[in-house]
Amino acid sequence: MATSTPSKPVANLEEATVRFCGDSGDGMQLAGTQFTNASALLGNDVATFPDFPAEIRAPRGTKAGVSGFQIHFSSNEIYTPGDTVDALVAMNPAALVTNISELRDGGILLVNKDAFDKKGLELAGCDSNPLEDDSLSKYKVHSVEMTKITRRAVEDCGLTQKEADRCRNFFAMGLVFWLYDRSLDPTLRFIEKKFGSKFPTVAQANTKALKAGYNYGETVEAINTQYQVAPAALEPGTYRNIMGNIALSWGLVAAGQLSNKRLFLGAYPITPASTILEELANHKNFDVVTFQAEDEIAAMTATIGAAFAGAMSVTASSGPGVALKGEGLGLAVITELPMIIINVQRGGPSTGLPTKTEQSDLHQAMFGRNGECPMPVIAARSPGDSFDVAQEAWRLAVRYMTPVMLLTDGYIANGSEPWRIPRFADLPKIPVEHPTEISNGDGFDPYERDERLSRPWALPGTPGLEHRLGGLEKQNVTGNVSYDPENHEHMCRLRAEKVAKIADDIPLQELDGPESGELLVLSWGGPFGSCATAVHQAQAAGKSVSHCHLRYLNPFPRNLGEILTRFEKVLIPELNLGQLRMIIRSEFLIDAIGLNKIQGKPFSVSEIVEKINELT
Amino acid sequence: MSIDTPLPVLKPADFASDQDVRWCPGCGDYSILAQMKKVLPTLGVPRENIVFISGIGCSSRFPYYMNTYGMHSIHGRAPAVASGLKTVRPDLQVWVITGDGDGLSIGGNHLMHCIRRNMDLNIVLFNNRIYGLTKGQYSPTSPLGKKTKSTPMGSVDNPLHPLSIAIGCEATFVARSIDTNIKHLAETFKRSAAHSGSAFIEVYQNCNIFNDGAWEYAKNRETKADTTLELEHGKPLIFGKNRDKGIRLNGLEPEVVELGKGITEDDLLFHDERSPEPSLAYLLSRMRYEDGFPEPIGVFRSVDAPRYDELVNDQIEEATKQKGKGDIDALFSSGDTWTVN
């Protein structure tokens, strides 16, 4: 689908990967997001990987301050943001130095030549100018005076030089938009919406810079080919591009509506979970209450209070915050109140790598509490999947009167992909019941259980059902405080059995590939895309390999153990040192093999393919 | 609160749960519990709309003994639990029961934030100046030099004063009472319940096992008229068995003066619980027995201010008015979309 009349030769590609990188203040996240939207609207399948430092503005021009955004777009269905980069945009020497290894041989390199001055090179630690020595000879280098051209393009807008320079990212965007034949329209709409009424001169300047970049591509002879990537054959429907944390937030809003519940989010700002709080704060008209608590502990315990009050109650955080919530999680388990605890995992331990992804909180989710304290754990596999998982978490929470731990990670939270928009009417309702009167005529028993071992959710305000919950062990049925040894063991076993019984209520594990064979790749969470792609490649190459991706980590699907026995080897790729592997080994006595990476980065497809090849 | 049908007349016994009360015999908590049961039936709030939330400690067993909704939560977190509850259900009357260790040590942060938000909660802090449930370590309100199991040579921790903290957070209702002064205590609970916003009450409570007599000066019939001062709105600060002593302001410092000999009531500090400026209330909270002052009891401060729980719900109403009731399909289709056929 061409968006312009090509003035230069056009090459058709199945897919391409572009990475924008520059200083944290250079607007690379914006450039990446805009390019993603334009590609999604054109009909490509897209997958993105924003990668930014923890510091808001690290010293300008240094390697520490480099921020990047990678987009993989394709005419086929894709699951990852791409292993290697076909076109790299580097706004300064530091960005070039830190990202050039990702660019494939023969790839296109667009650099802002003006930033390669003595100071810029020094800050990046370059002894010589890479644009002038032959270190970049294996790439198609286009060294463009982006600063100078942008300044000229916006000179009649009445901006200061500093302001004019801020439009550089739009110039770079325009150039890449031309290179891959994307329409400028969505970005022009964005500029108008974001700056149009409030800052008309900024809107005008950004528009000019964007168009200048586009026209530069069209006219400059050195750039001699334009590329096109045709739309992907996605399932029919209406699509939008969606980020993981937004999909998760919308899933929560939908779950609130589907269960006719007020949605309460208790949260304390923490990277990379804060955008859930910010997003939900915008949807008050869906009866959403957001409570920005004084700390993680208050966020957790306010969530318990709101659950007692009868709301759909949620708290969202990341590993360090969930560590602080630990005691509250125990209270949530013993009071058997329904709620969702979201952990958008990041690199740990301690503050670790706040802006980087990791899967190292699985054991925390499973075991990070005092006492025998079982909790269902489920995990999203992609940005769009976060929407479904949010609703599933709430369904399980209310059916079993239990807190549910929902895991995502920084890669899923900040990444985006096309999402087929569901119709509200097609989403399954989430029924919730509250007792209104005493069932046995002899006083209310808050710990009486149904066939699922679930207790009644009686709400304050209901006459006759007054009862007290608390952290002290409770007598089964009556809910009175009990120190009886037999009762304590009974209650511990009962709480464990209740969670285990959820296995009866979740789908059987699906398998991608033959039912049995040489190797099973078993994954959970963010590595879904890399594993699926790698397994498909290996299958195409004739390998005997299948793939299982787990959404349910506690309890596991009923048939998982049986599936595992049908394969000679089981490989578990994880962005940790083997946490699922330890659980699988102890649960099923299977000598699973680990592929473990803990660099704050997602798996590349090739890393998994390599391991598959080694094992088969 | 408006109700359609007349309330059944409840008695204090209707507010007692079927659980045995397990405080030590002679504990000041019994008296506080009795006054609470006496006051609640007089408030016109249906029993099912009352919730007690506590943390951990002797005082925090309180909810188990009340036949209302309740939660005995975890150490220090009762104000946060109650904040979540009250924010989503402003229709409920919520009481927070805490102690000097629970509320001011492990839970100090939550207490501070819930008060400054003016969350509509009634917070009752039982101050016995000791850790009772853990059997006798010093607490953040224990005086300097206090010898306890964990301070065999005397405490070197400078204590803090609950009301000074509450007033520092600009609490809209601040009061003090004494476990054995039952009429005063009941009246204080009533005033608290009638207040809209965070109401903070410090109760001098005797732990007869681990810190017996900590408030003896304020409770003893012989001394209490000279060691305490009952605050009355709009009245001068007068105290003493013969009501012949008063508090006068000397610049920014309070001083004890004797009435007569040229000093009249008009020279004294007049109590104004409705003053928007909290400084005088703070000054009252700093009047301490060990510094030669009578310690004020009664309502230090009672002012109106917007409540967090109300404002949050107002915003939801406002957003719904402006944008209309949330429409999921419209939300999902907002912004750029494309169709695949």
C-alpha cells in the first residue's frame, strides 16, 4: 500500500526493524511511538521495545543517557521486536557507539552529523570520528546535518535556537517515514492534538521539521531506495496499537464493568508500573477510584480495606514494592478477600535495574510471604494479552475469594502491538454474589464454604451479617479467633486446597507443535514471542520441538505434568536464574534444562534457536 | 445521614460480640470498650453501617468485641485499611482503634497521611506509654529515662506526643480523654462521631500490668484538678481544685498564673477550638505535667475542611457528568484504529 508516488526505486520487504536512539532529551520514545502508530495504521503487524535509562536526564551526550526505541514491523504475524536492526537512527555519537552492534551488516545508518563535533565525540569516548574513519564501512551510512537543516526548516517560526533544536526528532522521523513509505498523517494529527491549540508555533515548527525530513529523503540522491512493507494478513477486525500497561488497565476497567463493581486501585508510583495508576486515574467516569497511597504498604492495605468494602480491588507495583506489600499479602490470604496484586517485574534485587525487564520475581510471587500462604499466580505473555489476563485474574479472585498475583514485566508493560478491539458485549460477564441474609438461621458464618471451598463475601452495610475479619488464625466456619492446633492445620491445608482446586477451573495447557518429541520449550511471561518464533523456525528446519506457554503458574494446568513426560527434554528459557525450572523440577521430578539470561534485556530469537539446535 | 425507616432501638449489649474479652483484669481498655458500646446506640447510625478497623496490640483486639463489621488488620496499618474502605464506601461510619506503638511507631506514616487527607475516620489512640502485648518494652510515648525490659538503664528516646503530631498534620478534630473519666470519654466519642473528617482522640489508658500508674497524676481524685484542665470552647483556661489557677500567654509562651491579685479571667487564654489556625491548639498539646502545666483534656480543635473521601467521590461524579457514564466500546475505539477485512 503505497502512500506516495514513489520518486525513487522501491524495494519490497517482508519485514524490517528500525531503532531510533539518541539522548534521553532527544524525544526518541516519541519518535518510536509515532513510527509504530504509522506502521500499525498501515496494517503491519508491529512489536516494539522501548529501552531507556533510569535517569530522567543523565548528563547530556553521555553513553549513560542514551534512550532507544526499536520497532519491528512486518507483513506477517510477528511476536518480537526483532533480533537485529535494519535501520538505525543515531542522534549523537554516544547513541551510535552504544547501539551500532545491533545493526546488521549492510544495514542503514542515519546519523545526525552535526552532533559529531569534538565535544560530542569526547563525551562518547571516541578517539576518532567514526564518520571519518572506516569503522562504519560495512553499513550504508547517511550522515545528515539534521541540526542545521532543522534550524533552517523552522527559522520563520520565531523559536529560539534551543527550541528549534528540539524539533530534530521530527526531522529524523520524517526521514525514516519516507524511507519506509509511511504516511505522515497520524503524526500530523498527533502534533495538532498535542500542541495545536496551546502552542501553535511549536505545532507549526514540528510539522515543518517532519515534512523537511520527509522531503529530504525524497530529494537527496544519496538515499537511493525507498522500502515498502505490505500490510499483514491479520485476523479480520478493527485494530489499534496498544501498550501493555494500557491493555492491562483497560482489562481492569472492563472487569469492573463486567462484574458491576466499583474499581479501586491503591498504588504508589514505581517504575515500570506507574502508568497503570496514571491510566486508571483518567477513567473516573467508569466508577474507577485511584488512591495514590503514602507508601507501598498503605497501597496494599488500602486495597484490602476496599476489598472488604466490596470493591473490585487492585494494587499495582513492581518487585521492590511487592516486597513491602508482603505482610499485607498474608492478611489478604487469611481474610480470604478477593483482589488483584500486579507485579510489573523489573531487574532486581533491591532497586536493581528499574527500567529494564526481568522475570526474577516468580519465587517472590509464589513464596514471598511468611507462613503457609498460597496465592494463585498468573502471567501475561504480551501487551495485548495483559487485557485478557486482567479479567481472568478478577474472575478467579471472586470465584475463589482469594488475592490473585498477576505478573507482567517491563518488556510487556512498555512494549506495544496491534490489538484486535473486542466488543464489550462479547466479553464474558464476571458474576459476583454477596449474601444478603443468614443462610442457616443461627448467626452468620463468614468462613462457611461452598463446593469450591470459597467463603461468602458479605459486605458492611448488610444487616445481620456483621462479622470480624483479621490476621489471627480463624476457626473454620465461624471465623472466630482460634488457637486450636488442629484447626490451624486444617485451615492451612484448606487454604492450600482451595488454591489448588483452581486447576479444575482453568483451561488445559495447549501445545504448539507435535504432541510428543525430542524437545519441549516451556515458557512463561514476556519470552513468549521469542520462544514461539524460535520454535516455529526450528520446526520449519525439521526439528522435533514443540512449545508450551504457561499463563497459569499456580496452580498449573491439570495436564501439564503429563505433557512434560511426552518429551525427551524440556527447555525452560527464563529471564532469571531458573525460577520456573526449580518449581517444575520439584513439582514433576523432571530434569528440565534452563536457558537463563539476566541482562535486563529480552531474549532474542536467535538465542533460543541456538539452544534448541544444541539440544536436538 | 438520612434513613427511611425508624431505627430499631439498640442497647449497649447489642453492640457486644459473642467473644470473651481477653484483656487483663483491671485494664483501662475495658472502660473504653464500655463507653463505646454506650455511645454507639445513641448515634442514629445503623449497626451494620459501623466498621471498626484496628492494627496490632492490646487495643487492637477491640473489633473482635464489637458486634459490628470489623477488621483486626496488621501492625500499624489500620489507617490505611480504613482509608481504602472509606474511600469506596463513604456511607459507612469507620472507627480506627490503635495504640501508641501501633499508631505512632510502626504506623506513624499512615496516621500522618490519613490525618492530612482529612479522611472521614474516627481514630482512637489508646496511649499507655508501653508495649503491652509484647510484654513491656518502651514505646514512642514512654518518657525519657523510663526503665523497661528493653531499656534497663532508662530510655534515651525522646518521646513524641500524639496530639502534637495530629495537630502538626492539621487534623480537623483533635481531642484527649482519660479511660476512667467515663462521662468525658463518652462525650468525646460523641463529638468525634459528629465530626466530618479525620477525628483524632488520644485516650490516656492505664496498662496495669506493664506500666501501672503512668497517668496516675491525671486520674487521681486528689491531684487531677490541678494536673488536668478541661477545655471548653470560648471559655478561659481555668483549673485547680478551687478553680483559682489559669493559663496566660506570655508572648508565645503559656504560663500558669493565680487568679486574683490583679489577674482576672480576662487576662487568661480563651479556648477557641474552631480557630482555623492550629498554632494555639499545638501550644495546648505541648503543655505537660512534667513541665509544671495541667494537661488539657477535651476538644483541642474542631474545624471544617474538605474530606478526601468526599472529594474523590465528587470527582467521579463530576467526570461522569462531563464525559458521560463510561462506555467501554467508545474507550477502546478512541484514537487511531484501522480495520482488517
